[in-house]
Amino acid sequence: MAMSFSADDAQAQITALRKQVNQLMEDRVGPAVSGYVDRASQVTRQASDYTKEQADTVAGQVRDRPLIAIALAGVVGYVLGRFVR
């Protein structure tokens, strides 16, 4: 009892499998990816807001104490210069 499959049978099976995979992608993977994209967007927005707040805080401190800011920048520049050499 030998079973014989034709190329048409194989092509039909491949087509059916392709449809199943596409349906799984639409049903399972699509919503999951969408959720991750939404979460990543939210985290990015939060990081951006936090960065802006911190930049505003630093800018305010520099305006309030410009001499300290200049001295601190000089120290940081000196230390970085020593490490680079």
C-alpha cells in the first residue's frame, strides 16, 4: 500500500499551512506586538518627560549659581582630560 502524493497535493497543503500561519499571526502575534509597541511608546514618552524635567532643574540651578556651575564644569573637564591622556 504505497501512498502517492502529487505536486498538486503538496501545493494544496502548503497553501493551507500558509493560511493557518497567517491567521495565527493575525490572531496572536499582531495583538501582542501592538501591546509591546504601545508600552514602548509610553515608556519613551515618560523618559522624555523625565529628561526634560531634569534639564529644566539643572538649568535653574545654573541660573541660580553660575559661579558654582562654571567651577564644576572646569573640574569635570579637568578630570575627563586626565582620563583621556
